[in-house]
Amino acid sequence: MISRRSLLVTGGAGLGLAVAWAAWPRRYAVDLAPQRGETPIGSWLKIAESGRITVAVPQAEHGQGVYTTLPQIVADELGADWRTIGVEAAPLNPVYANPLAAKALFDGGLAHVPDAIRREHWVRSALLLTGGSTSVRMFEDALREAGAAARVLLAKAAAARWEIDWEQCETSDGMVVSGNRRLRFGELAAAAAGFDLPDELPLRIGDEGRLAGQSLPRLDAPAKVDGSANFTADVRLPDMVFASIAQGPAGGASRLVRVDKAAADQVRGVLAVVENEHWVAAVANNGWAAIQGVAALRPRFETRGMLADSAAIARALDAALQVEGDRHAGVGDIADVLRGDVARVDYSVGIGMHAALETPTATAWWHGDRLELWIPTQAPGLARAAAARALSVAESAVTIHPMLVGGSFGQSLEHDAVVQAAMIALSVRRPVQLTWSRREAILHDRVGAPAKARMAARLSSDGRILGWHARIATPATGAALTERLLHADPLARMTSALPRRADGYAMSGAVPAYGLPALAVDHHRADIALPVGHLRGSADRANAFFTECFIDELAHRAGAEPMSFRIAMLGHDARLARCLTTAASLGGWDGGRPGGGQGLACHAMAGSMIAVLAEAHHDATGRPAVSRVVAAVDCGRAINPDIVRQQVEGGIMFAIALATGRSPSFQAGIADARTLGDHRLPRLADTPEITVELIPSAADPGGVSDLGVPAVAPAIANALASATGNRPRHLPFGPA
């Protein structure tokens, strides 16, 4: 009988749930669904008689390596053999809630609510979320305690057989060891579950034999290489049909007014047409027929309200800067400081598209008054609740099967396709797989928010920054996410009527990391017709662009070398300063000399720091080209260094795509992009030489999934300014 204040049942102190612990004891029952011969050891792992160890992972795997790093924490503390480790998706349960991700995503919508209350509410609500570079930061402590607890229980079981004190036992390579005696975990698991835990869990110390810090092979890689990994599009069920969908223009409120069912019926393979007020779907016995069926329907929509329009978005950002903003951060009296000779510069960032390889998709099966869903989701509980509301059934009647996610970059937080698939499955009474076309994925993307910044700063006679004022016009993404994803949440409804504040999500990364005597950062809320959502890099992708480009311009105005100019203001942040000097040293920093084509930028987010040196120029067609990127990263203790490098490299390429690619233009709610090719994404020939240097650190692990994105665009902009003397101030960069 496992006890110790129900540690393994409640998730452990690492979840940070100290609030009202005594007043509200938690004894969540977690069913890990053990198979024959498997023994659950608490709420995080189960051990089979064969020695196979399965770790429950509450985060979606969409390429960031979480199916490796989180099990690696458990295996390290347990003393397991890495070859015996497997993973499965954790069930929906408060144990696996991620209030840290909820804070990162919904900060703007719930800014009035104290952190402690928010955490408590999200845990009680079993809010499972993947986002905000929070997986390791959120679950490291809980997983370490789970591994330590299992190690102690296995040691006690072995000690009982050997009739010795359990503290004389150690674990290594999947065995409990005491002198020359050894027993495999699988032999002890069943007995181990019957022992109690000590009041204090002994965590492993020392570096010998540790798995943490090693670049262990990814657990999901073999299946992805040989094609056996299952994504939602791979699901096949008896009697399953396929669906394709058409929706109205982007923005506004669209109502379906006319379809040509007769034409769709003429398409071989089309079985049914399912209509909704806002969309229409063709259902067929194969995917191609479903696509042809939607095209034959030629749906017409009636729209009300504002439709997405790029010119209107630009006007909305300009208009937002004409009215008073909401103060996000401030030091000193900025109005008094910004007098006299003040540098003033405007920057802008266009919309960011997810452009994930996997378009929104869902497989749904309504049978026996129950709904089963196979979906790529970063928010399984929210997706289940949305599907249940759409069908007017209890959430307990909906079963979620989380699948591997093909990219996402934040897109799988949304669940429009999940709701649509559920409704189609109920209508046709057969399993159905709905897949959005690339056109639909572009047209109805919840885009990364556009932004415009009006920057102002005053320099002293010796070149120091005396005051800094950033006025940033952008939609309130945090509030939009809260309203869209948590609109049924009682806490979100309760706070919606309170006075608005600066949106925490929208202002993420807007406060400079530098020590400045006076500063102000204001959020000017812009209302646009295009719905905004979470995109890899968060709002830092725009705010770091504003800050690091302006810092570079101020350095040149002061007649200072850009790196030294930054270092002089980082006396309070040795980690970020070291990242800067490391990137400059590795990249052969030339001081940003005219014609050199080198640029620097740095940024801190999610407990991690990064500095980027980029080399860029304009090619023969006048388009920006990046030839080299050097990144120095301090992310604290790296659980798996190779995965950290992979994530930073992936973030760098994602940022290059956002910076040098093409942002779709909207007119009357229709995008001028239809395919991935229309985004002008970087090709293999466009990929620069990339170097990622991890700086050894004893700090707690920080986030890395988003880290590679924010500093890249400003580094490229600064490099282009060095190369040509003309500074790009709009993202993405156009031709020279």
C-alpha cells in the first residue's frame, strides 16, 4: 500500500500545489490501465514482469521530444535500463494538470485572478496542456519523486527477500543491487507496490551512472523512421468513411446559404452531405472523393461583420497607437526622461502562419451513445469538453485517444476539426475521418498576432540609455485564447466583466532584459477581424524583434559597438551576457562593421537565455538570404542535450521561415495563399550553416521549444543593416 501523503497519487510536491493543501486533501485515483503482468507504481509508471517500464506522459508529442525527456527523468532517478523504457499518453486526471502552461497561454484573459487561485482551479479542472515551453519545467520534480519512490519500493521488496535493510540496496541498469546480489525490477514490481514510502524520499546524488544529461536516443524516432508511428490520418476503423469540409471566409460571422447537393451526388464515392450553419462537409468512401465532393458542392456563404483584410489590419494597428495604452511595465517617470533629443522608430510584424505539415484532422466514432476521438491535440480535456457540448452529451461519454502530432507549432490547441468530426460522425452513424484541406488550414488558421511598435529612447551624452518607451499595438492574444478555449470555464466567465489590463501573453518578452534607469512598456489593444492564437515563439517573436532592432539602432546612434553596448547593460544578468560573448566568439564577430553582414541579438524567455549571431545578405533577386547562424544557449541543466539542440535548430529554421518567407495577404476574408509553396518556406538549399552551443549550467531547466525563435529575426535584420546600410523594420523582410 503506497502512502506518504498520497505522493504518487497526487503528483508530488513538484506540481507546486501547496495552496490549501490542508483544507483540501487530494486523493485522485489514477488508472494507468495495466495489462496482464503489469504493476502500476503510483500515477506515473508501471512495470511489467518482463522488466518493461511504461511512463505516463501528460504532454503531446509534436516533435519537441517530450516522449523522451520526461521518461528520461524517471529512468534516471529510478536507475532503469533505457532500453526497457516505453511511453503512453497519460489519462485525463488532475495529477497531470499543467498550470504553468495555462498561465503562459491564458495570462491575458485571467490577469485579475491571483496565481494561487488560478493554479488551484486548473488542477481541479484537470487542465492538461502542452505549450509555452513548460513540459520539463512543470513536471521535472514530480517525475523525479515518482522515480525515487519506485526505486525505494523496489529496494524494499528486494531487501525483504534478502532480509537486509533496504537502505543497503541500490539500483542500476534495471536491477536492484546489494553487493553480489541482483534482482530485476520485473521480478519485484508486484511485491514492491505493497510497501510504504518513508517520510523523506531520498533522491539520487552524484553523477556516476546518471541518465540525465546524456543524449539518449529518442524513443519516438525508430517508429517515425520506419513508418510504424501512428498519426491521426493513419487511424483505420471498420466501416470508416472520410470527410472534407468547406467553411466561410475568415473573420466575421458566416452562414451557409446554398450548396449544390445534386452535383456532389454525381461524384463517385460520395455517400452523404452534412450541413451546419457555418460549414458543409462531403462524406465519401475515400479521401479524394470527399475532396471532389466538397468542390462540387460549390458552397455559398452569407457573411456579417468585418472580414479579414490586410489593409484593414494595418489601419487597426495604426489606430490603436493613437489612443492611450495599458501600462504593462514601468520604472521611473518616463515622461520626464523622454525630453529633448529622443530617438523614435516604428517597427511592424505581420501575421504568423502555423503552416504545420499536418492540417487539422480528427477521427470520430459515435457508437452506443458514446463518442471516441482519435485526435492530435495539445489540450485533450478542452477538446473533449468541446465535443461533448457540440453533441449535448456528458464529458464522461467522450473518450479521447491522443495521437502523435505532425508539427502543430501551437495549432493543435484549437479543436474546430474535433467538433466538426464529432458532429459528422453523429450524423452518418459511422466512424469518420475529417481532414482539412491546406486551403482551409490557411484560411481558418488562428494566426500569430500582427503587431506594430512605436519605440522611443533618450541617450545620455556618453551614449547610455536614460529612458526607454515601447508602445506596442497588437491584439490581446491571451484574452482571445481564454475566450475561445475557456469560454465554458466558470473562472474565465467570472473575470470577463472585470476592467481590462495589458494582455500578459501579448506583452511576453516586451520588457528588455537590460538594466535601464527608466522604462515603460504599454499595450495598445488592436481589434482585427482575423482570429489570433498561439504560435511557436509566442509574442516574443515580435517583441524581441522590436527590442533587439532598436537596441542595435541606439548603439549605432551612440557610436558604440553593438555587443559591448549590450554587455554594458547586462551587469545584473551574467548568464545572458555569457551567451552574447559566446555567440560572438564562436561566430567570429566583426563588430557589426558596415558591409560585414553580421548581426547580433539576444533574448531571455521561459527561464532560458539565447544569443544569436547571423550572417545575411540579399541574393541576386533582392531577397534576403541567411548564410550562417550561431546560437549560444543557457537553458539550465539539459536533460537531453541533443534534444535541446534539435529544438533550438528547429526554432531557428522556423524563425527564418517567418522572417524571409511570405505572409499571406487577406482581402474580403480570402487569403491569397493556397498551398505551402505560397508561403515561400525555406528549402534545403536555403538552409544556413547552423551552430548551437550549449553553455554548461547548474540552474534549473528552462524551456527550449520556443527559445530558438525570438532572437533570430532581429539578428538577421541587424545583419542586413550591416550588409547594406538599409535597415529592414518590417517582418517578414521583403526584397531589397
